[in-house]
Amino acid sequence: MNKKNILKFILGIAIFLIIYHVLPNPIGSIITKLPFSAGNKTLLLNLVIELLAIIVIVIIYHKDLKKNLDNLLKNKSDNAKKIIIYLYYTFIFVVLANSLIINLTSKQIPTNESLNRKLTTINPLLSFVVSCLIGPLCEELIYRYQFKDVFKNKIIFIIFTGLLFGASHLELDLNVANYQNLLFIFSYAGVGMILAKCYLDTDSIFGSTLTHMLYNTICFIITIVGGL
């Protein structure tokens, strides 16, 4: 890893920490004063933080992001097929991984997923914008795009970004139920690795972003239909 990539790695980690562990407190303190329900405040906080992250990363890497978009559009037909294939891989993996984890523990779904389902029923429109549009783009930029050129070894890139993605999706407390919840890191990390491979194969962060958006949208529709 050369000096340039080390600096890019440090910048990527810094943006990750600031967005998810620093900004939520000051921004949250402002949003809590608004006359909204707790669920709507959570969705609004997520929306503001993720939009800020997207804006910062686009400002820093706008030229390279334009190249990523060109790469996606240059091979539209081929990349469309790859996106569908990786979407299929993602669903198959999640079903198999979660079924295994649920059979091994008494926990039915991960805490993060349970929270997302509740927020979906509270405000479907805002939840759709956050979880199916803004969220996937933000996560792909933060967890994968920033680190692609840092790791020259593709396997290391896939594993690192997958584990980072998986760990960030878990809500943990020091009790037995959440130690069981820890097992779901393998499910989320697996999804992260599949998306990382999609990014590499399409040679565009927008390839994995579209796959991520489609996956979340289908899950969103299933949640809405299941709640009717």
C-alpha cells in the first residue's frame, strides 16, 4: 500500500467514523426538538446524515465518480445482466444464511432488520427514500467505493469491505440475545462481499448501488405487503 493509498484509507475510515459515530449526536439533538414522532425523527436523522455523506464524497471524488458512471453506461446491456445475477445471488445467500442462523438461535431476525420494518410501517414514503434510494448509494460510497483503490488485492478488498459493512449493520448490547444477534454479521458481511464483487465485475460503484437499491426495494415491498 503506497502513501497515496494509505492516505485514502485513512480518509475513508475518517469519513465512516464521522458520519456514523460523530454527526448523529449534534444533528440528532436538533432533530429531537422537532414536533415529529420518534420513528420519523430516526428516519429524518438517517436521511440528513446520509445526504451529508453523499455530498462530501461526491465533492471529493466527483471526477472519478463520473468515470464510474461512464463505465456503467458504456456496457449497459452486459452490466444490466450482471446486476440481475448479483441480485439473485444476494437473495439466495440471505435466505440460506438467515435460515441457518435462525435455526441455531432463538432470534428470528436481526435487530437492525426489525427496526427497519418498524420504520417502514411508521412512514412508508420517507422510509422508501431512506432505505431504497439514499441509503444504498451512501453505503456503497462509504463501504466500498472509498476502499477499492486502497486494496490492490481483490480478495482482501472484498473481505474487508464485507466485514465493515456487516459489523456496521448490527445493534449490539451486552446481553445473551445480542450475542446471538452477532451471528447475523455473517449474513450482512456476505451481502457486502457479494456487492463488492458486483462493483468489481461492473467496474462501477453504480453497478453495486443499483443491485443494493433493487434488493432493498424488493425487501421493502415484501414488508409493506406483509403488513397489509
